Amino acid sequence: MRFVDEFREPELISKTAEEIRRLAGDRHYRMMEVCGGHTHAIYRFGLKDILPENIELIHGPGCPVCVLPMGRIDDGLSIAQDRNVIFAAFGDMMRVPGTLGSPLEHKARGMDVRIVYSPSDALKLARLNPDRHVLFFAIGFETTAPSTALTMMRAKAEGIHNFSVFCNHVTIIPAIRAILDSPDMRLDAFIGPGHVSTVIGCRPYEWIAKNERKPIVVSGFEPLDMLQSIVMLLRQLNAGEAKVENQYKRVVPWEGNLAALKAMAEVFQLRPYFEWRGLGFISQSALSINDKYAEFDAERRFSVPGIRVTDPMAAQCGEVLKGVLKPHQCKLFGRECTPEHPIGALMVSSEGSCAAYHNYEHRKAAMVSLSSIA
Amino acid sequence: MCLAIPGKVVEISPDNQDSALVDVVGVRRRVDLGLLQDDRPVPGDWVLIHVGFAMSKISEQDAADQMSTLRMLGEIDGAMQEVSGYGLEDDEPVGENDAGFNDADVSGAKVN
Amino acid sequence: MAHGAGGKASRKLIEGLFAPLLFGAEPGPLGDAAHVDMNGTKVAITTDAFVVKPLSFPGGSIGELAVNGTVNDLAVSGAKAEAMVVSYVLEAGTPTPVLEAAIRAMAKAARDAGVRIVAGDTKVVEHGKADQMYITTTGIGRLLPGVSLDPRSVQVGDKILLSGPIGDHGITILLARGELDFEADLRSDTRSVLPLVEALIRAAGPGIRWMRDPTRGGAATSLNELARDCGLGMVLFEDQIPVRDTVRGACELLGLDPLHIANEGQFLAVVSPEYADAAINALSLAPGGSEAQVIGEVREQPAGAVLVTTLYGGSRIVDMLVGDPLPRIC
């Protein structure tokens, strides 16, 4: 696969890992990868196996499924209780538990639930089923929001009325701010979200370097991308620098994608505040649909319970999300809360820290030695 | 939030220039080009696909540059170590948009 | 619904509910087929249900799956299918051509696989049930000589063999459902693996410890079951696992792992090191076996789990599937 396999070349990976070991020396480094996709990549490619022990990777809050409050899932599903409504969402959402069960469980009980790969597929469902209403349950950061926006623009242009969006899009910068504002947080540097940056560019991270004095490297998702980003971070840290750098040049424009930003501005507005599961209320951190596109705003077309569902007191999702606790330090981890019976959303999503840790670290901790394996 | 895959534009839809058939090692799908209106891809171009939309054009040049930088990694530092033996080391900081050292720092006059 | 997907939930249902009630206190490791002693003669018997949607897809239909699936379950238990009985549950209103096509496909698949369909039953249920057609089969066969399979006989150092590329069937079905709007030049791999199993037994019979056809839940699920049954670790070498480019592309696009995707024409075998070379040679030379590979080996660690390793030293644990593989965008 072009533009994929080159960045998985085993010899180069080993060489880059060697360079990392050389640069890292003895000092302890704490680096946070913000994006859930990076968390997934770390586990999928086994990167922790080849990084030296003194580089600690902390998983950040960039998992849109993980930070979605349960009440929002309940709200979306309540709209689809009407048999006329088709509930369409990405596969990621299908097993996320609401108070009365996950979308898949609702499907088993008779709700019309469809998995879509694209918001445009949800719109297509609306075209094909003119006598039904299609509700698209939208999630994602700025990577995904422009596609939702463009889909609504197309719906409007085509005069499609049996389509609406339940919008849960969130923005990454306030989340990073919340992490840095957290008193128990101690981080040296950030591995920046590569695909969000294809939309917002690299400028929005400048305050992290200038004001917080933390280096941030916007990174791709292949093993060589992430390792190279770590090399770049180590070089900055060793030189006492703090800059924004773009490792993912082949895809991320420094200025971002203007057309995508325009589409977002056309359709969305910032919510004054929004609840992030585990992080609490964060101001100006989420998108809602503006008046011009109100006809597609499910929250205005339908009435929803809007009940806030709090997590059990014992669930320490927030601290794990902020990187303050490791997953296994949460009292429910591996006992009441497992991938099969998730209590917190960090266990539901495959890129949530707890699910990844459970499936991976937990078992490997029992292994004698990994060095003999390669 | 971030599953995006490179794909090759095979053909632009004749009746809709915002829609293209894109190929990922033999898997094909219509992809919306609406977010790349300012820099429309043409057949043969590579784009990054996320939820059925093209997010960005992939720069083959930048990808190639990155690969050569990575290949030079060990060699650069080897050369730097050699250079430092002559007291000629230069710790010029990396430019903002680079994925590594500038070639000129290493392969130029300093290592003579 | 997760209970039918072949992974963790299925296993819990079978072990927790069915096994104690049906099989008594100590059933031992559960396989897909059983060998029953009838007055001194051992007979292999298996049963399976086929509920695939859509009924027809590139490379086959429910008919081929029903025959090959039954033959394969017996084959990997070390038996040659001799006869099958079939039960159809039909949805009222299913067009006759649909039914006819499925039956023709079954007949042809049975001829190709060398198994006789000797009896059958049909029931009709009301419209809205049975997704047009469900098929259940029971197959019986005679044991193949020269092989004795038991997951508990698996030892450290044994090699793990795979008969060919994984993921073809599951991805074909996913795309054939049409919900994801992808197209690919891909077909289900449904076929009888009996000839390959026979070739393997001829060349390496005494060394074969265990075989399984990785259907729903994929190779990862089958190997996790083995790991649990024998208490050892299954270590796979990622670069040696055969996957077609197209399947890889689809998995990358959808965020799926080929190890979790269903196969209908492949099987896994664990073979002792002394017989491993003969085994892989025999498979690769047999018709349909040219893509067979040694994909890993059995080690002490990680005990009870499956580990996939890469050439550069990275590794990851691959768990049993929880429910169906779902595409993701994150």
C-alpha cells in the first residue's frame, strides 16, 4: 500500500528506534499523544516494545467516543424510538452503552439502527427512504466535522427534508488546554493530532509552545511517523526548545484546509459549553448547528430528555483521561469494568486507554521477556 | 478520530466534479472532493480519505523527502559525531516545517 | 446478537449455558465436531447453521457455505464427510428461484466435495422471520487414519500453519451487504478443505496436534480458543500471515483486523517441529494450497493468549472477538 508500507519498513523502524534510545539517554520524558488514533497506533504496532523505558507515553483525551457523555447517547436513541426514524452512526458508536443499552442492543430490540461509513451514506439513506426520517448521530473532532457540515450543505441544496444530525462534534484545543490546566498534570511534550491538523493546520498549537513552553510535533500515524515525531520532540527537549513542528508534511498544510474550515463556519457555531465525560464542562469546546441549518438540527426538530447521566463515583475515567492515573489504577479496571462489560467509555472504544491497556499491557505484563521474540 | 487512508483518484464523476472514484489497493469507493475545491485533484493524484471525504492531497515529494531524511538518520548523527571531533559541530535548530535536519547542515562544507 | 458472532460472547453462551446442560459436568475442550463410539465403530458427527446475509455473494451462496462448512468441520476434526442431512427454515413468500438457486448450489457443492445429501426437511415460517432462508446441516463421516487430534497435546515449539490467505470471505460479505458502498474484486474463499487436510495427514499425520477452520471470529478466535485449551502462547509473525492486498486495503479503510475476519475455505493446523517442513511442503504442493504458510509457533508465553509480532520487535496481543467486527472511523 503506497504511502503506508514505506512508513512501516522494519529496518528503518529499528534504526529510528535506535536513534531514539541514543537521544533519550537517561532522562525521563513524559509525552502525551492527544489523538485516539495515535493511541491505537501505539498498541497496534507495538511501539512501546521498541521505545526505551524512560520515554513514557501518556494517552490524551482525543477519543470522541470516550468523551461523549452517556446522556447524549440516551438523547440520540430516544429520538429513534419513533419507528419512523432510522438511527445512523459510525461503527465506533454501536457498542457504546447508553442508560438503556447500546445502539446495537436497541437494534436487537427492534430499533432501525444502521452502520454508516460516511455522513454522505446517511444522507443517501434519506434519499432512498423518503417516507422515513434519517437521524445521523455525528461524532468526531475537527477531522470529521467538515464532512458532516458539507453533507448538510448538500442536503440543503438538494431540498432533502427527512434528514437531521444529532451533533456531538468537539474541538481539540480546549481539551488540550484542560489537560495543561490540570494541577496534577506533568507533561514534557505533545505528539500532535495529525488528521485534525489537516483541517485546522498547525497554527492553533502555537500557544502550547509559546505560553506553556512545551514542544509539539504534529504527527502522522504510521510507525515511522510516530517514531520520527518522537525524535523531533527529543531534539527539542534536549536543546531546551519549544516549537510547533510538522512531521506529517505530506498531508498536513501549515495553514490547514480553508475549504473545510469554511464549510464548518457555514453550518456550525460554538456551544458556550459542553460536557466532556471525565473532564467536566469545558467552554467553547463543541459545535452545534447554527440557525441557517436549523432544519437539520435534531435537537431543535425533536425534543430530547436532556438528562445528565453521571458516571458511577468509583469510575475514574477523568483521571485516566487526563493521564493522571494509569488504567489499571482505577478501582473498577478489570473487575466491574472490562471490554465486555464497559462501565466507562474508555473501556468501550478500542482506542480508549482502558480497553487498549486491558487487551494489551495487562496480559503482556505476565510475559517473561519480550526481547527474545523479534 | 483519525482513521484516514491514502487512496488514488481513478476518475472524476462525469456528472459531478465533487465526486471521484478512489482506489485503495483494489477497494473502490466514491469519495466526496468537496473539501478540496480550492485544489482539485485529478486522476492519478493521491488523496487522504476519511469517512468518505478527501481531506488533503498527498504530496509525493514530501513523502520522498521524509523517507530520505529517515534513511539518513543514523548517518547524520554518525557524521555529527565525527564532526564534533574536529570541534566544528553546528547545532542549528530545525526549521518549523522540516521533518528533520536540512541536508545542507551536514553534507555541506562542514564535514570536509 | 453478539452471542452468534463466534467470539467471546459465543463461547460464554456455549460454555456457560449449553455445555453444562447438554454435555454434563466435564465435557473437555469443545470442538466443532465430535467422534462418537457406536459399538466399537467410531463415527464423526457435526452440526451447523447457516444464516448468512445476503444469500448470494461473489464466490458463492448459502448453499456452498452449508456444504463446505459441514465438510470442513469434519475435516479439521480428522474425518472425511460421507453424508449430510439438511434442514431448511424458509420465510413465507421467498421467491422460488431464490430457493432453487440455493438448492442447486448445495447439490453442486456436495458433488464437488464428494459428500452425499441423503435426507432433508423443510419448515416455513411467517413473513418477516428467517431472512428468507436459514439452513441447518448435520454431517457424518468416518475417521481418517493416521491422525489423532487433541489441543492438550500441543507443546512449546510446535509450528502454526495456515492454509491460505485470510479475510476473503468476511470482507466479501461485508461489501456484498452494500451498506458501506465499497466495491472490490474479491470473492468468498468457500471450498472444501478436505483434500488439503488429507494431503497434510499423509505427509505429517503423526505430528498434527490440532486443526480448526477459522470461520466466524477469524483466526484470532480459533487460536485464542486453542491457547486457552492448552494453556500455552500462540506467537504469530505478522509478516508471514498471508492476506490479499484487497483484503488488507479494506481492513485498513474500515479499521478491521484480518485476524478477526471470517474464512470459509481455510484451516489452521498445529504441527510438531519434526513434521513441520513435510507439512508445509505437502500443503504448498497440493491443489489450492500454494499460499499455505507457517505463520507462527507455540511458546510458553503469553500463556493462554495470542501474540502477533513484527520484524522490528513490536508486538500486540490479539484477543478473541467481542461481537461482530465493526468498522470504525476513529
